Amino acid sequence: MGKLKLFLDTNIIIDLLADRKPFSDSAYIIFRESKMNKWKLFTSSNSILTTFYILEKQIGSKKARQAIEIIIKRLEIQDLSKKEINLALKSKTEDLEDACQIECANKIAGINYIITRDKKGFKNSTIEVLNPDELIETK
């Protein structure tokens, strides 16, 4: 198998950038492995905006913008369009944000896993869902 393609849920990105212990340790490993070209990381445009919103409240707009500028160099960003929102609205996934994440991940050819700390929100995903520790154990 080639390089793993991983779709990161918002919580993983926030864990890293907000240094939410103990979760940031696993998030750091994920990004480190990506930097070493072992994994290719993806997320949704919505995740980037949500991350900025949360970081801005914690560290201010200027620092939050700098953090986002750095992180988007390490990620491919999948746009969330009207089509994905409509599919998410019709899906069995109750949480609309999680459903949208699943639909964004479904657009990526050859995606291997969705990585999240909220596996229960992704129980209807056709893509295998792992928490960060499970992912790290598989490497």
C-alpha cells in the first residue's frame, strides 16, 4: 500500500493548534508523519473556518491567522459545496457537521481513513473511522 490518505476531522486540527493536552500529542504525531511523507492529510474547508473561529477566541485574530497559514501548508482542503450539504441533510448521520465531513471525505479518491476523536458521530460512514491513537498504532 502507498502513502495513506487521511481525512482529519476538525477536532484533530484544533487539538494540534490549541495544544489541547493530552490530545495534542497524537495530533502532533499525525502531522509529523505527514511531514515525513508517510501520510497525506486532507480536511474540509469548514474545518479550517471552525478551527479559526475557536482559535481566534483563545489567542486572538493575528495569531489564529498565522496558525491557519501554517497548517494549510500541510493539508489538502476539500471544499464543502451545496451538493455535499444536500447529501449530508439526507444521510443517516444525525449531526449535520459530521455528515458534511463524511461527504467531503467521500469526494477524495482513495481515502483510507477518517481520523476523529468523535467516532460515534461517524458511525454511518462508509470510510473506516479511527481515533488518533488507533491510527498511530497501525503505523
